[in-house]
Amino acid sequence: MEILLKYFSEFTSKQIEQFGALEALYQEWNQKINVISRKDIDSLYERHVLHSLSIAAAFEWVPRTSVIDIGCGGGFPGIPLAIFYPEVKFHLVDSIAKKLTVVKSIAESIGLKNLTTQHARAESIQERKFDFAVSRAVAPLKELCAWSKPLLKSPNQALPGNLAPGLICLKGGDLNEEIQESGARPRIMRVKDLFAEPLFEDKYILYLPK
């Protein structure tokens, strides 16, 4: 938890309470369902929560923004972002039902009112449009682009104060081949420029407007 306060100083008391509760909740759930790697659970706040919050450090979303988390797994980046942005609506989607069981339970335990879930593949969702799609280590950029494009609002529907609707994904390693194969030209930001931790040396945020 301390590593979050190293980089964010304006959390409300409720946010501090919500973030602080995550470790025990994930440890409890991880004993039942392996939603987080065993080697990562002891560094939950750095590897998962802070990494998720790099999106919040890089982008500022206005109230009423809607965000879909594609392939949310155990709730990253969606849950940390929903805590950070209580006036933004988050819809977490995954094809594995038991992972959404974890997400719903944790969201309920910490009192998140701005988060919904859906058991589905992103490419099967047709009934809703969102301002942004986020994703963390789910699929190659080419696939993420194809899945997210139909889910995003058109550029002229951008809320005042927001960037154009688009895909924001967290990626790691050498991305040259993946970006080339996607045919996309994303804006690339280094997480290390936001959080000076060795873990983030090869971590990136990619933003691709619709």
C-alpha cells in the first residue's frame, strides 16, 4: 500500500480504505481460485495495483466517462481504476466466469458502486458503446484493436475534457513486431517515466484513438 502513496498524495480516506483492503481480499481468493500468480501475490500493490494506476497517471477522465476492461481477469486494471475514478463507470468483461466471481465479490466487499461485470467475449458485445477500452496483457495489439473498435464511441462523441475515444492497453517487452503486425500507430508512453521502479523498465502504455 505504501508504494501507492509514494506516487499519489490526494486519495480520500475512502480510497485509502478501499485500496488497503485489496491485499487481504486477493490473498483469500487466491487460495480458492488462482487469479494472481503465486509469485506475484506478495507484491500485489506494485505488480498489479500500481501498474494498473499508470493509466490514471497518464490520462485524466472526466465524470460520466465509460470504460470497458477487456479480459479483466481478476480485476486489473479495472478495479484499481474504479477506485481511483469513483465518478467514471467501469464495465469489466471476461470469458472465464470464475474470475468474474472474484471481481464481483471484491467490488462488493469494498463498496464499489461504479463497476459492473459481464461474462462474455469482447467480440460478442454489441449492445453498448464506451468512451475507452482498457486491457492488460490479454492479447496481441492486432486482436485488441479488432475487439475494441466496435465497442468505442465515435470521435465526435468525446466528452468535453477527455481525449478521443480509444483503446488504452498495458504492454511489456519489445513491441516492435506486435505493433507492426497490428498496422496501428499507437501513442506509446513508458511506465518508467511515471513510476521510477525497476519493475516498470520495459512496461508501456499504448493509446490508440478510434
